[in-house]
Amino acid sequence: MLIGADGIHSAVVNQIFPQSPPPIYTKENIFYGVIDNIDQQTSINPTVTAKNTLTHY
């Protein structure tokens, strides 16, 4: 198994698929974060919004 997590200008992808086209900017963003565990009730509230966006908290 090979995991090539070396970014947008991936040397791994270029070696395995040398004829692949360059990446295309899709105008999409991803934001994520981690916080310390706080003493509150744990809940899972998935919500699907516009353009099939999944928000999970």
C-alpha cells in the first residue's frame, strides 16, 4: 500500500501517473479543527445543506 499525501504538486502522483493533467482549482474550501473535550452533553447533529454539504457537530 502506498499513501501519497504530499500535496497539490504530488511527486508520488507524478511518478505513478506521469500523463495525468494538472490539478484544477474548484473554488471549494475545507475548514476543520480540534478542540479540547469540554464537560457537556455529547450529541451528533448531521445536517445536509445546499450543494450537498454535510455539516457534522
